[in-house]
Amino acid sequence: MKEGNKQILVMGGAGYIGSHTVRHLLDRGYRVVVADNLIYGHREAVDTRAAFEKADLLEPESLKALFEKYVIGAVVHFAAFAYVGESVVKPAKYYRNNVVGTLNLLDAMLEHGVKKIVFSSTCATYGEPRYTPIDEKHAQNPINPYGRSKLMVEQIFSDYERAYGLQYIALRYFNAAGAAEDGSIGEAHDPETHLIPLALQAIAGKRDCIRVFGTDYDTPDGSCIRDYIHVEDLAEAHRLALEKLEDYSGCINLGTGCGTSVLELIHAAEEVCGKSCPVELAERRPGDPARLYANNAAARAILGWQPRHTDIRSILSTARQWEQHRRF
């Protein structure tokens, strides 16, 4: 949907998945404006080919200024708080930013005649899985405020489609992982909560150990099974979703469809690095399902999407390259 001089506005484009998506769009000829409040994002992660504006979802005037300064054709919306544990103890922060902030964004969009949006949603909207692999028809019953805030936004989009003609695709990710293949951008969370960087940092001696929460699940090795999807595959899915907005609105899962257990991932990381990983076994965490992986048939059929990185060692290798040479 490269419509003349119109640009793609990427909200939260200085974050992990956002920065990879920005680069992917630029590489394919899109003109991109990145907006980020830099609370969690990194200015260094933003490709220099993109315009950058500091803006905040909770500052409507800063959003209005974006749409007045640039001719925006569509929005890709990553800007959200995403720490599940924090959402439980600070729900107001999550509902205000993720829900009220999105309403502010939609107000600015509609005021300026922009009705196309691709949204970063999450498998956390499903809650405890009733079956796996999880498809889009699975009941949605999120068990934390983070997941509920994302589900609320999905429901808002559905209402806005009927009332205002909004064209939207909400992409429900499973576990984002990996880094750019050239090692130039990757995960840089503070605090870091994702398993792959934690394991790689433990192997490199940057952490004392990695904690494995629960080894008594009903899985082959007793540890939780998750679906790790490479960040560049996610980036491609966002572009494909942008290109599909004319004919489809709705929600689509993004995952490889393959499950990897926590212990399998740690062993794979040891193989990739050629060193052992110090591990501390701990009790289960409340709300951690035994298995969580996607049925991605809808993404393949609707978007024509095909994940390229389906081997966990390939994903780990890109993450390791980033960890060894990270710039921020």
C-alpha cells in the first residue's frame, strides 16, 4: 500500500520488534516515520533512513502534531507496556497507557482521515490454553492486566470497524526471539525477562545463572513448552498485514507452530555457544501454562506468511551475535 507520498507511522518503533519492523519496511521501499517516547525504546535502534519524532500516547497534542506534520497512510502500533508481572501490581499504568493511549491514537487517526492500523497484540489474550496448538477461535480469557489490556484494544478495533470503518489487523504473537541477522539490532530490555537473552548472558558469565521455573509439568522433560518466533519473521508479518488491510480485518496468530521446552532451549544455547549454562531449578510460577504454541494456519492462508527461522539454534545464533556485539 505504497500510496504516493503517504508514510507508515510506526508507534513504538524504537523498541525491540518495532525497530526490526521499521528496517524491514524501509528495505522494501516504504517511507517510515517512527514515534516513540523512549521510556523503553532506544533511539540508537531506529534506522537512520526513517524520520523520528518523540511522542507519547498519553499526550494527545504530540500525536496530533505527528498527523499534521506527515501525510500518514497507515499506522503500525507497537507502543505498549509489556511486563506481565508489573501489570499485576500496577494495573492502572497498563490500562492507562495500553488502552487509553490507544484511544488517543485512534482519535488522532480518525481526525486526520487515517483508518488503517496493524496492532501488536499477544497470545496472552488467550489465558490458560484449553488446547494446543492455539488457533484464533480459542476462547480469550486473559489472566493478567497486560493480556486484558490487549484484548480490550482488539475489542475496541472491532467496534471502530463497525462504527467508523477502521481497517485493522491485530497480530497475536507468541514468544518473540532472536535478532537482526547482521547483529546490528536486537533485544535490549531493562529489566530483561526473556529466556533467550537470559540464557546467553548466563553462559557468557554476565549473570550468575538462569532460573528454570518448574520441572514437573506434564511435558517430556518437565519444563514449560513455548513457541519462539524470530523477530525478523515478525517484521515480515507486519508488512504483509499492512498490504492486506484493504481486504481483511481481524486477528491473526503469529508463531512457528513448533514448541521448544525451557530445558531444550538451554541445551541448544549451550550447543551454540560451546559452553555450559549455570541453571537454578525453582518452583513453578503461578499462571505459567505447561504448553503454549500456535496454530499459524490463518497467517499462512490470509497473509501468505511463511516463517523462515523455525530451528531454535538458528534463532539462538542471531541472538548470540547481537549479545556479543550489542551497541545499546
